[in-house]
Amino acid sequence: MPLPKDYISFNQIRTYRNCPRQYYFSYIENIRTAINDKVFLGVVFHDAADFYLKQKINGTTPGIEETSEYFTYTFNKMAEKTEIIWNESKEKAFKRGLAFIKYFVHDMAPGLKPMMTEKEIECKLPGSEIKLRGIIDMVEEDFSLTDFKTTTAKWSKDRVKKSFLQMYIYKFLFEESIGGFIKELKFKIVYSKNATGIKHQEHSIQAENVDMDKMFEIINFAIDNIEKGYFYKNEGYICNFCDYKNICSRTEI
Ligand code: SF4
């Protein structure tokens, strides 16, 4: 069967690797589910960080107040039209998100020299007509590429290691579509369980340590299996957090 969309993305590959059946529900059946408040906060944070970085690129860096106002407006506007599961109250989530963006502007952004922000890029995979697509958070003037994350707790080394596939994909997309050579890939992770004690951690990998062959192997494996219609269950711990667990238990395909 053909791919359900006319491109493959990191999110699709990650979902397939987590559980092929989950991929089936999400991308083949296109069953939409409510998003949880943590995901929602990440979306609003990225939008506000993009607001800040775009203006910085244009030479008019906004302050904390202006960026906070933008965050507040976006949070309320998006909350109105999005189905969200509030694990913590909406007010608590808002305060935590606002504290994140203030921390970003005050503690992280002054040292940044962005030349590109929140850019959707796609290009064909080598030797194939299939397109790979991704959205890059930021590339700086020194050709380092950053992905921002918001979370409740520090990432473990293992989690960082497992997450670099996303960055390899972005490196490939940037170099193929825009040109230039990405020298360093960085995760900047902002974390706290509440609106106080915000911290961030950074993890990076140098270009010479990027294994592109491995990346293509993983992408092609996912594409091949999707085209063959392999959507088996990967039952285990992740089922506890799966949006499709009720449907899954009563569905055979
Ligand atoms: S409940 Fe488990 S097996 Fe079923 S789709 Fe979700 S993760 Fe996969």
C-alpha cells in the first residue's frame, strides 16, 4: 500500500517504531485524539519562542513583557479550539508555560544568534520519490541546529541518545534543501514540574559523529514495513499511555 501521506516525517517514523498498530490508528485510520496538556504547552512554547527568534533575526528583539503577552494570547486562543486533556489544571499549566517562556527570554535567548527559525523543509530521500519532511526549530549563524523541548524533568542520557534520530533527519533536510554544512546538533531542554525552579539542560553531538547510514536504514525500514501493511501490536509498558488502547483491545486487523 502507498504511504498514507505523500511524505514521511520523524513523527511518523517514531510512531511506527513505538508501535506499528499505533501508527495504523493514527495515520492509516486517521483517528484523532485529544492532546495532553504537556504536548499543548510545548506547542505554545515553540510558537512564542519562534515569535521571539523571528524578531531577533530582524533586529528588533522583544523583551520579556512582549513575549509573555504573545504567549498568553496564543495559549488562550489555541486552548479555545483544541481538545486538551488537562492532567494539571489549566491555570497551573498556563503559569508553568509562562514561567518557561520568561526563562527562555531571560536565561537562554540572549546568547543565541539565530539565522533561521521554525522552518518546514522537505526533500526526496536518496534514490527514491518519497519525500522526507520536518520542521526545524532553529539554525544559528555558526551552523549549529537546535531543537527545543519542554518537559517536567531532566532527560536521562539514554533518552537523549534515543532522540538524536530526529536531529539527523533535520541535518539531512537542511543540507539537502538549503545548503551549507550543519556542524553541531543541539537539544535545549527546558524543564520543571511547576512554575518555579525552571532549569534547562543542553546536549549536543558534533557532525563527525552523525551516522547518516543508520538514519536511512531506520527510515527505509519503516517505509518498507508500512508499504507492506505490517501493523502488528507492540504490547507492553507503552500501552498504558497509548491514546488508542480502548480501540486496540477490541480491534483485529
Ligand atoms: S495499546 Fe499498545 S499495542 Fe495497542 S496500539 Fe497502543 S501501544 Fe500499540
